[in-house]
Amino acid sequence: MVGPDPAAILSALGQAAFVWDLASDALVWTERAAELFQDVAADTLATGAGFATLLEPSRAIRTDALLTTSAAAGANCVPYRIEYGVRATTSAPITWIEESGCWYPGPDGRPTRVEGVVRVNNERHARDEQLLKLSQYDPLTGELNRTHLVAALAEAIEEASRFRTGLSFMLIGLDHLARINDSFGFDVADQVICTIAQRIRARLRAGDQLGRFSGNKFGLILKNCTADDAQVAAERFLAAVRDEIVPTRSGPVSVTASIGAVASPRHARSADESINRAQEALSAAKHRRCGTLSMWRPNVERDAQRRVNIRVTDEIVTALNERRIVLAYEPVVDAAARAPAFHECLVRMVQDDGQVLLAPDIVPVAERLGLIRLVDHRVLELVVAELAAAPQTTLSLNISPDTTMDADWWAGIESLMLAHPGVAERLIVEITETVAIQDLNEVRGFVTRLKKFGAKIAIDDFGAGYTSFRNLRNLGVDIVKIDGAFVQNIARSADDRAFVQTLIDLARRLGIKTVAEWVQDDESALLLRDWGCDYIQGRLIGLASQHRPWTRPAAADMAAIGVRAAQ
């Protein structure tokens, strides 16, 4: 019985076999080779050197593969595998070939004969190329993705440093892209992003590189680009975005962009530093005016402030860990009787040297650096502990805008209220007017939850924002604290008198108690009393103190807070 023909089997599988004698360079193929390598002359396929003239990316790719696989001691057959391209003519497309086989060593251990099989593998190569493209390029715009943009930036900075040239790195941020998402949908926003990428690409020089940095930001690497060149280039890019509307399936869309740029390696010696400073410049451009360029430049004051931020951040965290966040108590008194009604709790931080930092020194930095949530948690614990220890007192505390929506803060206050029944009725939570107007529905939910515990709600600094009294009534606010900027000069300013008197009258009609802040003299206090203001607070009454007034005898307490008899 005759067995199957190996050449016929290979032919059926779309493969061809060969034997390559390296001494003579003779290359002998099975019949299938002519079909695999169409338009290639037979004499070209007859030798290893002739076949090598067709190979890409290197003519020596096959011999290099043999030389890099060494024969083990005593081995008489060494397997290998390689992929390469074959181009029959300079204008012909590349055919991708997968070759595998074994080579046989001579006495010196070097290859003398090769037996192998080749097959066309265009599909796999195309798939690999697609995977490589997806790993390097943004699927929406086709530009470099962030990872490869950063790698290209690092390489460009290294090259500029080595050859003592310069480059500019730009971040182009589309302005108000969220509005397009909300108004037209994300698919339209994607159309806008693609169109803008094409416009920027069309205005690049040879050698410049473009990538998608994030959702609405593109990164540009402009080589051999001075600061003056960057100004000119930026205006070209801004105009490309600004001057023509973007046609979309939902209609024309108008969009602008802002640019933050930094000169490297002059002002940024690494990719990370370039990106950080370009983002900083982009934020400055958007803050100043959308649709403009901002170049990053050294700023002594900014750098000094950052060093202060780092120091204060460390101090705040350490103070929290060491329980050096404490309270001071500022009295709020009845406007008619001048008797204490409640005390506002103000945060203080005791430093290592015993010095005390006040709220204006702590709160803005803590809010800016994301630590205010931790501070507010600690203040809440301290206030509830004081209320539990002093059943006769009522306290108010301020919370920051971020805390109003903090789930952890809610969990904390719920557990504290359950652990200390009756405390909530003597707690007043103050939120600023600016918080109240940001999202009335969210704030209404916040107020409702607190009032269910029994707590009261005060709007602080009322008059500094634009909250209407209708909104106050809908929120169910109990107390309005009139911004001290309007109160401190009522004895001398007719405009301030009219404003404050109107606020008090409207609040009284709505059944909302009023507190006048920054009361500094008796004349102002008497005016407020006569207008119907319920409570006053400020220098006339007494400054905040770290002692607990309710633990002192009544007479001493009154003296300590500086209460004066009504005239």
C-alpha cells in the first residue's frame, strides 16, 4: 500500500516545503512554491541569496534566525521559526510568510543544511498589525494614544537636550465639551472631537506629533519650536477650531479651544514635568478666558505658595492624628436681652510650638488640598461631644460645600445622633449661601435629612450670593445669618441700612430667625434690635474663645463674652 505524498498534503494545506544547502546555497522547493510566490522568477527562488533579495524588513532575516538559535551538545536537529515579508517587485504588495523548520549542524556546530515549510500568513499579520495599532493609537481619532504620546514626548525631550535644541509641548483643550454632550449627545461630541483632530493635524509641520491626551484634550509635540514660534502656532490651531463651525448629524456646532504650553527642556526636563506644567497653563488659560493661549513661566510666588501648601498639609494631617484640632466658641446673643442664645464653633489648630492657627488659616488650604472633609469630621465629633457633656447649651458648626454631599459625613452624623439622643435638637448646621444656590434639589435633600434628626439649619453669609427668599422657604431654613460685610457699616451707610432692614423684614414675614454678623458698636446693635433682628454676633459681643463659657458662673460668663447692657 502506497502512503500519502507529503508534498501533496502540504499543497492541500497551502504550504510549500524546501531544502536549503548552505554550502552551495541551493534552495530546492516543492511544486507549491510557484503558487505561493507568484511573479517571482524560478532562478530567484533557486538560491538562498536570490530569495533573500525579496525579503523584508531585512535580507539577512533568515540567516540571522539560524545564527541566533544555537545547537545543543549532541543535537543533530535545531528547530527555528521566523516571519518575514516577501515583495516580488518594488511596486507589488508584501506577502507575509511564516517559515518553520530545522537546521542541521556540521562538525563545527554551524548550520549546513536547512529543511523547512513556508505558508502565507497575511491574515495573522494584519491582525497583529491591527492589535499593534490599537495599542498605540486612539480608536476614535486615529492619533497617538496617551501612552505613546507620553513616550514620544520623553524621546523628543531627550533628543532636544542632547542636541541643545528646544521644543514646545501643548495641551489643546476643547472648551465646554460637556455642554455638547448634554445638548446633542455623546455621539455628536465624538464627531466634534474627530473633526477638530483632523483640523489640527492639517496644520502640523512635518515631524510634529499629535495625540489624544484625554477626553477633550489633545497633546502636541512641536520640535524646534521657540516660544515665539509657539505663539504663532497656537493662534493657527485656535483659529482652526474657532473660525469654522463643525457640521454634525444633529446640525452645526460651534466650539472653541484653549491651549496651555510649556517650553522643553528649558522649563520642563521630563515628560511628566512637561505634562504637569502644560496642564497648569491650560487651567490658567481657561480661568482667564476660554479660547486663549497660556505659556507656562516660572512664578516665585506660586512656588512659594506650593511649599506652604505642602507644609500646611502635613501640619493638618499631623494635627488630626495627634488630636490638636480644637474648637473656639463665639457667642451669639439675643438682640434685645443681650443674653447668650447659642455659640458658633470655630475650628482651631494648635501647632507644635503652642501657637494657634485660626479658621481663615486652615479652612481655605484644607478645602484647596482636599483635607476639609477630614477636618469637618473631626469638628463634628468635637461639637457632638460638647453637646452631650453640656445639656444646657446649643452650638452651631459650619460645614464646607464638599461635606454637604459626603456620604461618610452622613454616616458619621447618623451614628453620633443615635449614640447621643437629644443632642440633635441643640445642633445648628450652617451652610454658606453659595452652597445653597449650587443645586437646590441636592441641598433640599441635605436639609430635610438633618431636620429629621431634629437639627436646625442656618444659611451663613446671606446676601453675598443670589439666593431668593422663595428658595429659603422651600429649603425650610430656620436661621439666616446676614453677611457681616453689609452689617458692619449700617450706622454710616444708608444703602447698607436699607439692605439689612429689608432682609430682616422679609425673613420675619417668612418666620425665619435672623443673625447679624460683624456687629461692632452699640449704635448698630440698637438699629438691628429696633428692626426686629433676633440675634447679633461680632466684636461688640465678644470674640471667639477656646474656653467653654457654659462651664463658668453666669456673671463670669457674661463678662467673658463682653455682653453690654442695652441702652
